[in-house]
Amino acid sequence: MTFLDRRTLLAGSGAIALALALSPASAQKKYDEGATDTEIKIGNTNPYSGNASAYGNIGKTIDAFFKKVNDDGGINGRKINFISYDDGYSPPKAVEMVRKLVEEDKVLFLFNTLGTPSNTAIHKYMNQKKVPQLFVATGASKWGNPKEFHWTMGWQPDYATEGAIYAKHILSNVKDPKIGILMQNDDYGKDYLNGFKQGLGKDNEKLIVELATYEVTDPTVDSQMIQLKNSGANVFFNITTPKFAAQAIKKAAEIGWKPVHYLNNVSSSFGAVFKPAGIEASQGIILALYRKDPADPQWANSPDIAAWKAFMAKYMPQADLRDDSHNYGYSVANTMVEVLKNCGDNLTRENVMKQAASLKGYEAPMLLPGIKINTSSTDYYPIQAVRLARVNGESFELFGEVQSNENPSQ
């Protein structure tokens, strides 16, 4: 072999090596704490105990879904290690558990931590640590503020928008409304109330004739319901979590109070709310929906409903299919998996946030037709559309068009 031949061969080898180095197939894998070639570690807290424990089924559903994902081969070859702790819907407990997840368990990110008070308590900490606080299980409007809180993103429609939609519907459809409100006395309740007042407009705030509040530690809301009936209200805006929503509906029936009843979406569960309250007592209640009711005959042939039922039968065979927590958990977990698939081999926290903020027209399973997930670096509100519905028999009767709020003020 001549010198020229050897030089040509070496040059060719170098070109091949360079091409291989630059090819996507050999692109360097990037990881932060909580991610490896074989694992993605995800943290979560949920109220598995206490007065908000009905929501614990969301965490159980997410855990079961991630088991299914792992059984199917994982995400880009990596298995999910889902670590979920009980915070009892207590902000101090949530802080303790989240610190453990971040500093001891060293998760890649938090996913679907539940409750406005609990997420508020960890909000600044997560952003100071630069650890994603993704798709939180609360609709407070504060979760869509990427300028100040780059590492926190919501998922479901925000409470303020939902409250405004109810207010506008009341003004258009109820003659001489006198509005009574039952509200959980925390940031979650106040967010709904503020949106509701915005929907009414300053001149119509006087239509609110009674505001009754309760603490999440209260045993019942019976006395508040009597107070609201005695106010003469003919419209009832019910801002409650499932346990108290069921109590309020049941008590209204017992005392013979029959206002036009609006219930916040977070309590739109037949299993956790309407059945315990009494199906007959729940008839006609109006609420905003963004997900399908799996029991509704009109969705019987929907592929996503069939897939959900098959998942529930295999991974949660003892669960109550009418508990909306299972529907919610399945849909939000699918969204999370979509983001992780899009991350490829770049499992840094920055890239996880980048992919979460790059969803375009994603149709998560269980979403109503016409409702899609869209995010961007300046839009941290993934779902901003709902349809109004009323309880009719043991399902929901949808009415009106999809109402969207794609560009809320930041």
C-alpha cells in the first residue's frame, strides 16, 4: 500500500467516524438526577388519607397505568419508577414529602401532585430547585405563569375560567338570580370565587346574597346549607371537594331547597359524589366537563373508552368505574407519557419542561371531542375548553358548544 493509499484510507475512516458521531443514532444521551438508561424516576404526593382521600384514587390509577407502560416495554426502553407518598391534603406534610422526593429519592420531576394548598406550599421550592412540577392536579390559575415560575405547569381547565363560565350562564338563563355560594376556605375556593365574580361583572356582584365557607377539616357542611337556604337564594354555586359536595347535595334535598345548582368540575364524579348524595337528589345539577363519562352510551364505541375499560379490567379490577378519579388519572398519565416519549434520550429537567411546553393539538384519551391540549413556552394552560352538562339519570347530558379560553391573561 502506498503512502497515498494509506492517507486516503485514513481520511475516509475519519470521515466515517465523524459522520457516525454526528448521526442521530449515536447522539449522546443526556440525563439529570432521576433518569438513566433503564429508569425514569417520577415523584408524587396524594391525599390517600384524610377528608380529601377520595382523590387518592387518582394516584392509584396513575400508579397502575405506569405499571401497564412498564409491562408494555416502558418509554424508549426505560421503566418508570413512580414514587407516591400520602400527604393527607396537608400543606406541611406535602412539603415534607416533596423534600424527601427531591433530596433523598432524587426524582427527575414531580407529576400531578394534588391540591391547591399543597402545591402552593411547594411552588417556590420546586422552582428554586429547578425541578419540574408538572401537570399539577389543581385548576388554580397560578399554575400558568411561566415568566415567574418556569418549572410549574397545570393540566386541567383553570378554576377562574370555569367560574366565569358558570356566572355568564346564570346571567343568561336565570331570571332574577339570587346567588348563594358554598366555598372551601382556601386558595382553591377563592380562585373559583374570583373567576365567578369576574364573570358576573362588578355591577352584578350584588346578586350574591350569601357566601358560606367551610374548612377542609370540618366534619360536615350541614349548617352552611341551612344558612344558604335561609338567605332566599334561588341559585347555588357549590365550590367543594367530593366529600363535601356529596354532603351539600344530600342536605339540600333533606331541607327541601331546590335552587338552580352549579357544581365545580373537580366533584363531577358519580362514584364519589352523586351516588353517595343520592342520584335523585343530584338530578339537574349543572357543571362544566372536559372529559367523557365512560358510562355515557354515546361514547360506547369510542376507541379510547374501550382502551380505558380494558386497562381498568386488567390493572384495577376492584375499582368503581363510576369514580371519575380513574378517568382523570388515566388521561393525565397518558399526557405525561406523551411528553416523555417526545424527550427521547434527552432526559434533562430542562428538556422535560421544553417538551411539556411543546404539545400541539394532542388529543389525550378521554377528552371530549373538540378539546385538545396545546402548550407553548408562554402558554402553561394545557386544557382551556369545556362543555356545559347537567346530571340526567346516571349520566351527563351535554348542551351548548365547546367554550374555549385559549389565551388567558398571564
